Amino acid sequence: KSWMDARQNISGPLVPKKTKRFVEIDPNKEAVLIYKRKRDTPLDVALSSQLSCAFNTSLRQQWKSMILNADYSTESFHKSNFFTGDDDITTIAVHARRGDLSSRIRDYYVPDATFQGLIRKLRRMVEQMGKKPEVHLFSEDFGDVNWTGYKDLVNHFHFAPNLAGRHEMDVDLNIRDWKHFVRADILVINGSFSERPGIGRGDPDPQTGLPLTLMPCFWAVKRFRDQNCNQFPHFFAKFVFDDQEPSNITFRFLPPVLEKFVSEPS
């Protein structure tokens, strides 16, 4: 609701018609929003049609504040802070979507070899910056998973429980993870769960290149209709991997100050 209220060109409600798969909404005669896919949400429609408004700086700052100030319903979560705040440490939060996603679903799946190669590159980059990398991996410990290859790369694992296939969620757990996604020095996006809070992260500081937000190029293509994986959204850097050789990773649109710390051209 806050996203939609902040959109200047849209004042009417986005209500899908039950009898139609595709819905056109024209509340102000200024914009036509189309449900491009059957499962598109109002936010999907808003992002694909009015991207410049959706990524307004003040809106992103408000969204970040909403996440950081969100209250837990359970007292035990109030002390859930995985980041020490040590100036010598650069925190890296990696969202590896698993659980409902398997290697058989190629459209959205990032292979383990890609995540492992990406984490190695990020750790090496942080070390060359004179900092100590601290990697936090957020995922599920069920479904198509094998975390053996990560044990020497990840400092801390944070797994969501299996809710037996029910369409339910632990809201406190989600808020906890979102707070860390927003606060991490480096965030690796892999799906809507990390992309939504990622929008609330600040632009990289030209002097440090942080906070750095990375998303796979295929997500930019599918999520933001950016067919060529160009520099949009402007505050997200991208990474590309080869389907035939998933550990072969290249960066795109890294902040200039970080380019010298990667071995391949960005």
C-alpha cells in the first residue's frame, strides 16, 4: 500500500477482474497498467510500467526505514542481530533461493557452483580492500540443497524451516532476514524475497563502492523487463554466469572504485 500511495500517477485501486486474465487500469487517463502475466501483483505492474517513480530516492529511503523499524511479534527476535558492527569486517549477505526451487527449474535457479564462485570472488575483493569478509548465507535447509561445498566459504548459515508445504510463513523470521538484507555491506539477490528489501538499500558510496547490491542478469530481464540486462535499476550491479560453466562469472556495472579489485573486466 505504501508503494502504491507514493506513486504520483496512480490514484485508483489496482483490483483484478475475476473474469479476465489480463487487466487494464487507467485511473487518471495518464497511464495504462497491464497484468502481463496471470500471477502478476499490483507491484509487478507498477514496477514494469512506472519504474522511474517506483525507484524514487525518497521512496526507497522510506521503505528502508519501514523495514528497519518493523516490530517483531516474538520477544526472542528482538535481539536477532548477526552483524557485529566491527569496522574491520565487511558483511556479505547471500540469498540462495532453494526450498521451492530446484535445479530442474532453470528459469530462476542459480547453481551452487555459481554461488560458490561468486562468494570466492567477493571474499577476494573484500580482502584486497583491506577488510575481513564475513559471509552470511540465507536459505532453506530442505528441497534441492547440498551445503557441503559452502562450508569453507560461508561464516554463518541462516536457514528457514520447512512448513510442510503449506502456504504459510514465519513473519518474524522474514523481518529478521529483511533487516539484515538492508543493512549488509554487500547483498546478493536471488528472488523476490531479497529483491524487495534490496530496493530500500542506499546507492553505493563513490569512495567505497558500498553498499553493493548484486543481482543475476536473468532476474533483471525477467523482473524488470530489461531485455539486455542494462544498467537498470541503476543502484543494482549485475552478475552473469555461463549455463555450461556455472562457475564462470562476470560482473556488470560495478561501482568504479571496486573494478580494480576484480580479476576480470566488468
